[in-house]
Amino acid sequence: MSLTMAAEAPPLSMDETGTIRVAGTRVYLDLIVSAHKRGLTAEEIARQYDVLDLADVYGALRYYLRHREEVEAYLARRGAEADELRATVLSAQRPVPTIAELLSRRTYRTGDRVPVSGTWRTRGASPKDLNLVSGDVFPTDPAGRSSEMWDFVSRSGA
């Protein structure tokens, strides 16, 4: 029996978007390199991704180690593309409301009593009744009295 000494191509392929994957799988070269940089062995990486053969992990790592500058440039480009996409997605989203805004929306819709800034807002509050800057969130009746005062006056008959 004789050993065949032949150079083998790395088990990597590039798709139409320019993403490098382990051939025949959906595992990115980025993931293997990242795991290697975190200190995982080839065996641990192969266990992490059950679709990979140990030989494919070693082949991908061999390619990385022999072409480190090219692969690092590829990873930097992919990171920049990811950052750009993340910024695009975030800029398209509405700003996240504060807790006070969420509580005021819930109170306005349902009339529930909810604490805001250490005070209680009561039924019938409308956005114009709120002063979220100072934390004063007591709705007023037509006479200008706070709702707790109005409820007391209404029950006592005054």
C-alpha cells in the first residue's frame, strides 16, 4: 500500500453574495475562525457544528492559518457590512419609548391606575393632563382640582 501525496483544495466555497462557507454546509468560515480565536480546539468546533467533519474543520483552519491576512481582511469587511446593516435597521425603527411613556399610553387607553414617578395616575387621564417633566401626573377635573380631590369631593357630596 502506498500513500498518495496530493494537494487538496480547502473545503470552502463562496456563494453569490461573497460569503465563505464550509462546502456543503451553511456554516460560515467566520464562525470557525471566531471559535478558534476563542481557544476552542478543532474537535470542540466539530462537536459544536454537527454538520462538520473534523477534517473539514482542520481544512478550514489550515486555510485560515496559511492565508491569515486575506481572511482577516475578509472578516473585517464582513464586520463592516454587518455594522452598516445594523445601523440601517436601527435607523428604520421607531425610537424605543420610555417607561413613563408606556405607562401613560396604558393609562390613557385603559384608565388603570399606574404608578409614575412615585405618584398615582387615575382614570380619565389624558395626555394634556400629564406633566412628565416634573413628574406631576395628576389629572384634573374641569375646576382644576386633582382627581383624588375630585373623587373625594364627589363622594362626600361637596
